[in-house]
Amino acid sequence: MDIEQIQKYCKKKAEVTESFPFDDETLVFKVANKIFCLASLTPPFSINLKCDHEKAIELRERFEEVIPGYHMNKAHWNTIMLDGTLRNPQIESWIDDSYNLIVNSLPKKKKS
């Protein structure tokens, strides 16, 4: 998956906004003003995704392209290197997981 595919996939999700709050090289995707994906627009291309703690460790052990979240809480965030090795459906499922973790943590009032 490339950055444009990531952007298109993230924007299809309900209530997603995108912005550049940190710099002009890091595209941030939020739902209800909470980050679920950060995308590096400069090589080496990568994305940061929120992840359940146990699953985060499992993915790091299973895939060399998955490392602890760069500049993030390493217990809950992974950085995924977009070097073409991982299949698109795999990356999409991790984006879904990150998005759902945020949505499921929202107060009921914000979910509707």
C-alpha cells in the first residue's frame, strides 16, 4: 500500500478528518478529534497505528516491517513500514483495528 491508498482508505471511514498538526510531512487522520493513524509522507514511508497491547507485541514479533511506534507510546502504537512487503488487506485490517479502538473508547454521546 502506498500513502495515497492509505489516505483513500482512511477517508472512507465515518467522521474521519485529516490534517497536518505537527509538520508538513506527517499526515494525521482522526475520528472525534482523536488520532488513529499518522502517515509519513517522506521516505522511508510508514504509518503509525494504535493497537491493543498484546496484539502490538505479537505483530512486532511476526512481521519485521512492524516496529514499536515511532514518537508514540510504544505499548499501544506500532509503526508499519510501507516497503511493499505487506499485503494491502493486512494493512487495511490494522487500520480498521486502530480506528475501531478509538471509536470504541469514545463516550456514548460522541459515538452517535
